[in-house]
Amino acid sequence: MMSTENLLVEYFSQYIALSEDEIQIIKNEDIIREYPKNEVLLKEGQLAKVCFLVLKGCVKRYYLEDGEEKIVEFYTENDPIAPVSYINKEPSKYYLSCVEPCLISTGTEEKTQELLQKFPRFVPIFMKIGDSLSVKKQSFLDDLKNLSPEMRYEKLIETRPDLVNRVPQYMIASYLGIQPESLSRIRKRIWANQKKENSSPSST
Amino acid sequence: MMSTENLLVEYFSQYIALSEDEIQIIKNEDIIREYPKNEVLLKEGQLAKVCFLVLKGCVKRYYLEDGEEKIVEFYTENDPIAPVSYINKEPSKYYLSCVEPCLISTGTEEKTQELLQKFPRFVPIFMKIGDSLSVKKQSFLDDLKNLSPEMRYEKLIETRPDLVNRVPQYMIASYLGIQPESLSRIRKRIWANQKKENSSPSST
DNA sequence: CTTTTTCATTGACCTCGGTTAAGAAAAGAT
DNA sequence: ATCTTTTCTTAACCGAGGTCAATGAAAAAG
């Protein structure tokens, strides 16, 4: 168990250079906690009182339909999670739970306000974090409906190759909106096509 | 051609009560323009210099793939359009064009800042508008991948029945991510099922 | 090391949507 | 009205993904 607060400092350093003062404040202000695998951070119907920042590990957001888990999003290292429930002060439609053992920093509205008052130069960074997140998802979701499950999987491999390795396949399937059996077939198909291409090299 | 500025006042009145002063300012500050059907508001590759508010009519956001129009979103009365290009100051990935003759109010960053400086109480409203918009789309897109084309269409009829009546079907198909022929079949199927249900009434 | 449980693969069968091609219907233009 | 263009429907064929059931492989539990 070494320097856990440094992860938080590193996170902010992505966006701006921090002074020593600021580093100390961040280390003191914020709460970092460990969560075991399968720990539930937020349940459907609950009111989210905090937002999260994943420093280490992997968190899934999902809802239940006839007892089936429908995974909507994965969050990994340095992904902030601002639940809609937290933003709108309404009961959550989603669950949040840990796919792996996690190291997570939680933030309350008050703490954030305090921090921003002390360091106004953080304001644009905070806004940027929120924006860039929603924008990133936007473009991914926008054309999801135009992609076949197979193309979705290939796109996922391109954009987030790490996920495929660290997350069980049935969860990947749920995230892609297909059945585990189908994902299995898709993988087989892709694998077969690659073999074919290699054995009959093109003349270009 | 009657009271066009009132549409803008009405829009803001949804969120807060306006004083006479404020009404006058809004009427003066902002630019409302008419656009004919098929007018292009923003092209792929362009930098969006303004954001829009649709007061009357219907605007589609889409991109081209092999010359095919892939419709991502429809905007109708009182829908604000803040292009990603406008927010991030980057070339647009999308086109915006009028599906119908439109009445649209355009806003520049400077004008907005001016307005907010004069009337700080508008700040939370502006933020709320942005939030509620992204949240609404979020939940719609989140489970899009879990819905069959048929279910998508039925959901669209529930949530935006107006669209189906005012927009050509092949555009609806594009929006749902399917072929026009498929939408035709789906409509037929749904229609047939309704007939069946009516002719064999349940005993409840 | 076994036993049990969880997870991944495979096969058979079926439905739905994509594709192509043709034609009907509706909307505009002259 | 007639002619043209746009939009919508229908049919036939095919392939991908859903579903159910069985088997294999891997992890967790004992």
C-alpha cells in the first residue's frame, strides 16, 4: 500500500501544473478509499450523494431488466463518474459496482465548491473534464445504432483494447448489447478471417 | 409573419418568470432568422461560430458515409443546438440542415456572456438547459443497443410521436439505424399485431 | 487435490433485418 | 390535367444474431 494520494495529484496534473501548496491541499482535502471486487457504489433508486473518480480498478454502470444486467458503461483509471442522480438530485436509474478491487476518490458538492473557491483556476479544468467526457461518449454512442454487433466489437477493440482483456466476456457482450454466445461466434469469425488474410497475402 | 421574438421570450419563460426589462433585452439582443427547407446551417469540416435555438420547424443533424446520410438527431420547437464544434472549437463532424422551413435564433459566445453578465440569475438556467439536454439523450441512447429496430420504432412513437408525422419515413429509418424497407415491414407487422389483438380481445 | 461453480464455446433451429429489384402512391412542377 | 420526382411498399433470398441445450474449460471453494 504505497502513495495512494499521488494518484489523485497525477490525475489533476494531466490538466494543469500544480504548485506544492495545491498538491498538499489535494492530498488533504480528498477522500480515497479501497473497495473490494463486486462492491456496490450506488443502487437503483438511491440518491447519489457523491461523485467518483476511479484511480485504480474498473467500475461498471448497469441497470436490471428481468434480473438481467444491462451494462451501460465501464469506468477505468482516471475516469470520473458524475452520476445523473448526483447532478439532478433524483433517484438513480443505474447501479454502480466494482468489476475489480478499486481505489476510488469520492467528492461531495461542498468539498468541490470549497476547492474551487480556494483555487478558482481549477474551474475551467473541472468544466473541461465534464465536457470532454460527455463528448467522448456522444460520438461513440451516436453511430452505435449503425454498427452491426461484429463491428461494435471491432470498434471496441480499437478504442479500448484494455477492456477486452480485463473484463469477463459476458460483460463485454452485455455492454455491446448482444448475447455471450453471439460474441463467442463473432470472435471465432474474426479470428477465421484473419487467418484467411494471412494465408492469401494481397499483391499490394 | 407575426410576433417572432415572442417565441424566444416564451422559451425562457419555461424556466423563469421574466421582468419587462428582461423581455425587452431578449427581444433586442437576439437574432432570429428564417431558413428555407433544406438550408444547411453547418457543414462537416466547418467551425461552428454560433449555437442555435429552434423556435419553429425541424432540423436534422447527420453525417455522410459513402454518400449516405446517417441521421443522428432531430431538433424541433424549443430545442437548443450547441454543436460540439462550437463547444470545443474544432471542425464539425456533422451537418445541420433544415428538414422544414425554420425559424431559428442564433447565439454567439460573446452575446451569451454579455447577457449572463447583465442578468446573472440566468446562469443556472443556461446550465440547466445544457444538462437536461445531455441527460435526456443519455438515457435514450443508453439502451438503444439493447433494443431491436422494431422496439426502437415503438419507443420513438411513444417518446416523440410528432416526429413520425412530420418527418419522411426514410429519415426516420436513418435515425433508427435501419433501412427504409425494414421500417416499412416493421410498420406493417405492428399494424397486423394490433388488428389481431383487437379481434381476439383478452378476458381481463 | 477434488468438487463445485462460473464462464466460454459449439451446434441446430428460427426470426428479423439487409439487399436487390420492381412497382405503387404521393407530392411537385409545368 | 399530365408528367416528373420523390417517397413508400412488396417480394424473394440470404446471412447474422437470438434462443435453447449440451459440452468444455477455467476459477473458486472445499
